[in-house]
Amino acid sequence: MGAEMREDCDTSSMKEQIVDHLQQVNQGIQHFLSSLETESYCLLGNLEELKAKIEQTQTVAASFYLNCYLSPYTEKYLEISTCIQHLSSQRHGALIVIEREEPLETLISAGNRIGADLTFPLLESIFYPGNPLHDGAVLVRGETIVSASNVLPVSGIEAGNKKLGTRHRAAIGLTEACDALVLVVSEETGRVSFAVGGTLFPITTSSSIV
């Protein structure tokens, strides 16, 4: 019951943040519309500020919807969230695949079999630098860590764009081919994203909520 209450509080708080961000965006738009009546007003600089607010809104909303995507397919989504928070704060790169309706055996190159109950200390330890299993993706099915060091199909999208690393393109690549959800932690920045339906979304961690 305590965990459920915390979850409800977290969900409510995140919804409030989304509403607050949307209200700020709306206020900014209304201000720009009224200011356009003044010929001398230049809104270019303010548009950058509005763009930043919209990006912040997307990030918070993505965090909220991540739990919505995860909860029907694993009861361990809080453990996954805790693990992601720790990995992000330490800038330990990670790639976590959550299997949903479609089986993934034919889409990934299998790594090392784990077959263990999912706990955040175990999941976190797999991605600890120097662990021989840390390179590659972990496959989660329900409440089980099925395997580690799996190789995912890499998307050709923006292959020449240095901003998208191999992990991110692998997350996109797999989700272009199936309904899996893939979590990515950047080892360079600690930023967290998730891919679903071939699209990558940034999400908030405890150190990045604004």
C-alpha cells in the first residue's frame, strides 16, 4: 500500500508539473500574440525561451507516459526507474529493452542468459563499468531479466549525426521493427531517453526535473 501511495503521489506531482508547464507555454503564446500588434517588437529572442519551455514540457510528459507504457508489462517498473536514476547520476551508459506483446528472439542477437528476478541492484550492477556484461542491451520480460549483452538492430536514421550514439540508434532501430520499449542512459551526459515506435523521447531524472 505504501508503494502504491508513493506512486499516486508521484503521478499527481508529475501531472501538476505538466499543467504548470503548459500554462507557462500558453501565457508565452498569448504574450507574443498581443505583442505582435507593436511594430517595433521583435519576438525572436523570446521564441527561443518559449522553445525551451516546450522542450521542458515534453520531457516531463515523457516521464509520466513512460510509467504508463511500462506498468502493463512489468510490475517492476519502480525498480527500473530507481535503477535509471542511479545510472543517470553516475553517468553509466545503459540500454534496457522491455518486451511487450511481440516476441523479440528473431530481432536481437542473443547475449548471455541471466534468467533472474529483476531487482534494481542487479540491473544496475550489469551496467557497472568493467562488468563484462555491461556492453549491449539487457532484455526484460515481465519481472525477469532474461539476458544481457544482447545486440540490437541499429537504425540508419541520422547515422551521420554525432549527437545520436550507437545506443540511441539501436534503441530506435529495435522499436522501428516491433512494439518493444527501450530505455537508454547516455554515459557522456547521464541523460535518459526511451524509444517506442521508432521515436526517441527524453525523460526526467531526479537531477533534471525543472
